[in-house]
Amino acid sequence: MNELYKALGDISSIRRQVAHSTEFRGYGPATLAATSGLAIVAAGTQAIWLPDAANHIAAYLVLWISTAILSAGLIGVQMVTRTHRIHSGMADEMIRMAVEQFLPSAGAGVLLTIALVRAVPSAQWMLPGLWQVIFSLGVFSSCRFLSRPMLAAGVWYLFSGLICISLGDSHAFSPWTMGIPYGVGQLLVAGILHFTAEEGGDES
């Protein structure tokens, strides 16, 4: 039995190594483009219904956190089905790897938001820019198993976040400090995925 367990462990280790050396194609371009649309819709909603977001932080957070959760849900569901179709026998390893790459930045974003909202209200204006910087770190981390052009998306989110922070608190809660970076950024990601999928012969 010990030899059987050892053999199963070796097989599992080999599968993980193969997964880490395989380009992940579980993200669908159409779904990423849809999340770009969600960001624009959320920005438009804020512009109409929440013009003074700086004095209604709770509503602002509900709007954008809900948008992020909805986007993550769409990506997650589509990622599972697409990964099982494309990566077949390695699907579970590939999904686990994708989640592990992005989870630290997502967790850091959640904890940072809680810390600023509860302990440092005067610094809340930095949240949009910090969210984008943290998101860029998740993209950079994921680039280890995505196509090389995806680095451009990480650079976009990094610099858009820094620009938002440099604008100062007077423009921090403008709907477009979130709408434009994520609208353009997710569309950029979708375009890169579509281009690389065509090169690899995959369907969108």
C-alpha cells in the first residue's frame, strides 16, 4: 500500500509540474469584455445616482464591491467550464493554480479596504488607486502562466492606479477613476486573450 500511495503522490506531483508549465487558457475573452461593460455601467450608475460619493462612502463601496463580486462570479463560472473543456484532465490543477495566483492580491485588497474604512477614514480617497495597484499585482502574478502580452494589462492597472492616487482627494471618487481604468483594462485583457487564443487555435 505504501508503494501505491507513493506512486499516486508522484503522479499528482507530475500533474502539478505539467500544469505549472502549461499556458492557462481558462479565461474567456467574451466574459472579460463583459466585465469591462459592467465597470462602465457601474461608473454611469454612480454618475447619475451617487454624484457626491465622497460623502456617501458606504454606498460607493457597495456599488463597486458588488460590481467586483459580480465580475468575479462571471469569470469564475466561465473559467471552470472553459478550463474543463480546454485543459481536460488537468482542469482541476489549472483552476487551482489560477486561483492561487490571484488570491493573495484579492485578499490584500479586502483587508486594505477594511483597514482604511475602519481605522483611517481620512485616507479613504486612496482606495480607487490602491485597488488598481493591487489588481495589477494579481495580473503580474498570473502572467507566469498566461501569455507574455498580458504584462501590458498589469502595466496599465499599475499606472492607472498611480495616476488616480496622484490626482489627490479632489477627484478620487469620480466615477471615471474606476470606470475608465477597469473598462479599458478589462477590454485590453479580453483583446489579448482573443489574440493569443487565435494564435493557439482556441475558440473564444
